[in-house]
Amino acid sequence: MRVLMLSWEYTPHVVGGLGKHVVELVPPLIAEGVEVHLVTPRYGEGEAEEAIPGGNGQSRVYRVDAPGPTEDMSRMGLPDNFFMNCWRTNINLENRGNELFKQGGFDLIHAHDWLVSFSAVALKNTNHSPLISTIHATELGRNRGQLHEAMQHDIHNAEWWLTYESWRVITTTRFMAQEIVSNFQLPANKLDIIANGIDPTRFEQLAGRDLTAFRATLAAPNEPIIFFVGRLVPEKGAQVLIEAAPLILQEVPNARFVIAGTGGYRKAIEQRAQELGVAERVNFLGFISDEDRDKLYKVGSVAVFPSLYEPFGIVALEAMAANTPVVVSDTGGLSEVVQLHETGIKVYPDDPASLAWGITHTLQHPDWSSQRVDNARAVVYRDFLWPHIAEQTTAVYARTASEAQAQGWGRVPGK
């Protein structure tokens, strides 16, 4: 099976969960026998065309020119001309996709989120090819059910259009499925729920390594590390952790808070730490490499993800795979990934007191935390490995291609 995939992010340009998802999904898809041709914007790095590892040269990535800045695709600080630059990039994605169709054709198109929706829908209709979309988040969800600005309405409309034009829509949680049905009036039977995945081998490779020197750059030996990894935007909730810090320090005075990530909300969070008198106990790391991020998971005492809105919560899976205790908001996809008192602690969203309780409980009861860690790791290996995710995705591909061919759409097998 030949699939044309469109994604705004792909290595080396990976901003958030969408990019991680695509990077991790493609190799096991290839192992399932899918020939993937991925078209993505090019942001300064990466070859214009190259083979995707593991595909014997048949599966390839194509990077097209992308005018405009490369900011984090959060809703914070987007330039006024971002939407126009997105449109121009989609024209380049569409042109490259049409060239690839002429060279051999595809069984279907797989688009990831609204940023590539314009090119995906155009390619679908030009080439009479079925379209599958994966929706990783929605603009209404990110803005807690309210659209205030013209760009937010434009993005919402692009999301609706993409789901409307898609033969099947994939999402990662029941929460997101319900959100899509509600936001876009999409028939529930048009949806497939396929979870995000995790590759635990990167944490296995750190097993037994002496990370003492790395830990010393973050905290003293007697300081438990409470850490957050993610974009510094309101919906990820790092500000809730800062609000909880004084309450935590009352119970655990030697606690050290480590916040890794970038985003337009960083200055506000740093200012709040100063106002609360906890700034000396907080390390803002900014951007960190993948290697250092994985080390942080291994040396941390508790991973905290207090999101206000979270379609899935890949960071929680990463912590679970790294044998790190997790405390998460009982919201969105995090509620489905983490099982209360079985694989982690869930707390009330946007509630510093509840978050403080979850963190101190985790630190003060290491035996219970250790049991949850063992349970979490078993769940990761049972349900969330990428080969399992790729197998489910391939089944959706096969169903879509079969239905499309029966109705006169798509590529004729063998041609």
C-alpha cells in the first residue's frame, strides 16, 4: 500500500506532540508494509528529499519551502501574517503532492491536523483519492470552548473542513472523539480511536547509567526533583504548578522544581514565581535536547502535568515508560492514559491545592509510588507501543482503500 502523508512537523523540525507522533509512527507503518511518502515544510534544516530509515529507499520524505517565521505553533504570539504564510506553504505542499501522484499514485492521503488541511483537501479532489485525517487537538478545546479572534475562527473552520472532507477521521482518545463530534457535528461512526504510542527503548538505554553528574546540574543530592516538560502556554498548566509550589514547600521544604520547555507564557510564569517567593526553588531550563529530556525523566522524583486542556498526554506516557511517578490533571486524554491510584495520581484541573496534595502524597509515600510505577510500565508495554499503534492504523488504511475502490475512488491495485 502506498500512502501520501502530510504533516506540518517532521524531524528535524519537531515542535510538539504532533511532530513526535508522526516521527514515531512512520517507521512501524513501514514495517507493516506501508510505503510512506511524507511531504512536510522545510525550516532551514533537512534535505529536500531523502529516504526514510527502514524503508529500503522506497519510503521517502520531501521537504518544501515554507515562507515566514518558525515560531511555536501555539496560540501565543502568532504573527499577523501567519495564516497567509500557512496558505503559501500549503500551495507548495500541494504542488509537491501532485508531482508525486503523477509519478505513481497512492491508495490514500493521510493528513495530520488543520495546518496541512488546504493541501490535503486539494490533493484529494484533484486526484480523486480518499483522505484520512488525524486530529491531534482542536482550536475550541485549546481556548476552552470560546473563539475570540478572527484567526481562531479561521482555524476552527479549517478543522471542520478537514474532518468533513475526510473519509475517516482518526483521533487518539475517547475525549477527543467526543470533542470532534460535538465541535464539528461529525457522525460518530466516521471516527477511529487509535492511541498515541511510545518507544521505551530510549529509556531502557539509560538503565544502569550513572546520571549523578547530570542530576547535580539540577538539584542537590537531598532535593527531590518535581518537574514539568512541555510548551509554556496556558493550556499546559505550568502556572498551576508554580501556584502550588508554596503549598508543596510547606510539606517538602527541600523540593526543587524544574520546568523544561519554551513558549510565550514563560515570562508570566517566571514573574509569578518571583511574586510568590519561590523563584529560588525553581529552575527554568528553556529548550532542552531529547537526550537531556530523557535523562530528566530518569532522575526526577515526580513528573507533573497539570494541563487545563490535553487531547492525549504523550508526556505522561514518557514518564510512565521511564519509571517515573506521575501526577496529572484529571482532564482530557490524561484521564484516559493515567488510572487513579493504579498508574499515577490524578488531581482536579486548575486547582493548586489539589495539585500540591498529589505531589506531596507521591513524595511522602514512596512504597505506594513505586507500585504505581510498576503498574504504569506494564500498561505502557501492553497498550502503547508503536508497532501496536501502526497495526491499528494500517487496518484503517486497508478499510478506507477497500471502501474507496468499491465506490470508484482511489488507485486501482497494481497500477
